[in-house]
Amino acid sequence: MTTVAPINGTGSGSDEGDLYALSHLDALESEAVHIFREVAGEFERPVILFSGGKDSIVMLHLALKAFAPAPVPFSLLHVDTGHNFPEVIEYRDRTVAEHSLRLHVASVQEFIDDGRLRERPDGTRNPLQTVPLLDAIERNRFDAVFGGGRRDEEKARAKERVFSLRDEFGGWDPRRQRPELWQLYNGRHSPGEHVRVFPLSNWTELDVWQYIEREKIELPQIYYAHEREVFRRGGMWLAPGEWGGPRGDETVERRQVRYRTVGDMSCTGAVESDAVTIEQVIDEIAASRLTERGATRADDKLSEAAMEDRKREGYF
């Protein structure tokens, strides 16, 4: 817990006075709000990556707080794989309309249709997001791109700074990471380069859920336990779909599950769960010893360095 002494308003110069305390969620919120305002003052064309997943929802909530009562001065960008969960897309569109936001959609399907990308044999489209993402950044001249990545998700993401410089090809080089002492952020970049910004860097999955509870943030119901048709592959419960599942002897079952993270249906696994309320989800996460990506994202298991390899190519 961070404890801060108030400014003495008596003019006496006394050090006496009651102390007030910032909870850890207040401290994380304050840091994220500061980051949003820093970017607004330092960059010309920032954009927020928004998929309708819980981290991007919390990130948008923080942006709304940072600039209230004025509107958020950034547009949103979603890299649509075409294999998204319908509940999440419905939430995305409803949120955009509710807050009168501008949404850019970079479609993986369009890149496949015109030959710029080729479908993978395993049907997974998450690794195909990089090219549409970089195309959207270049085409719209975005110079700062907010992402919802957190350091507790995956070891490659733990190497990120809050301001992460990307080269003219969108690539990430950990050797070019800059020190960020005393929350001083360096946004300098050359023409053609841009900066990825991670306001939730110091948050954990548990922090995110506790904040959702405190702020009473609505989420897609997919995050809570519900009955769903799933099948087993690679130790995970995957949703059947046109992307290529189930195959062979894989059989569809009806299970009570929920999703800890959401992405492409072909690689995002569900976990069996009875957690139908925020309080129950928080208790479940507190007892877990696996990160959400480690437990439910097949694309991160393609190799030991799968995420880092994709980040070097320009991935989130």
C-alpha cells in the first residue's frame, strides 16, 4: 500500500497531519491515467487497440476517466481475425456506439481474400494479425499505439517497457528499450517508427478483475461460467467452428466453462468453471498457479519463444 502525506494547508510548515492512503488499485489507476495524458500531450495520432476483451475494456475505461468530461481524443483499432467470438464482437460494437467512438477495423480475412496473406494449415489466425496491424498503423499514420499487454502474462511481455519503441518495420528490439526511471517516459522516435504504449504494464490479472469489480465494468458474458459446446485439443477446451475444429477423433461435448482471455476462437481455450459472479472469478484467479495465456492460448505454445518471435515481427 502506498501512503502519502497531504499538503499542509495551514501555512504553518508543520509536518503534523493525518495521513491518507492510496489503495494499490488507486495507484495503478493513477499511473495509467498519467500515461494516457502523457501520450495525448506528446504524440500526434495515437490509437487504442480495442478487441472487446477485458484488458482492452479496462484500458478504454481508464482513457474515458483520463479525459472526462471531454471525449477520448483517440480512435480505436481492432485487428479482426474473422474467427472472433460473436459475444465479444457484439460488445465491441455496442461500446463504440455508446461512447461515440471511431473504430478502425483491420481485417485478416480481407488480406487472405486478396492474396496478401495465406491461411495457416492449423486454421489459427492469431499469428496472421501482424501484417494487417502494421498496414493499419502505416496507412493511418498512427505514431502511438496503446495495447493492453501486462508483464505477468508471458515472459516476452515482461521485457517490455511502458513506452516500447518499434522500428520502421514495426519490429521490436529489446536492446532498444529505454529506462523509465521515476515514471519519465521517452516517446522520441524517427520518421516511420512508432511507439507501443502499455498502460496496464504493472497490473496483474487479479488487479484487472478487482478493478472491474470496483468500477462495476460490464464485460461480455463469455468471461463468466456458462454452458458451451467444446472439444479437447492439446489439453485445452476449444470452441468448434469453421476454422477447423473438431477433427479426427475429437468429439464435441457440452461443458460449463468460462474464458480467462479471448482472441481467435481457433487458439483460445476455455477453462471449466463454476464462477458466475465477479467475486467467484476473483477467488478462482487468486487460487490459480497458471497465467491466463499459459493456460488458455494455444498460439503461445507453438514454440518456447513464440510470443517474442512475433513481437520482433511487429505483433502486439
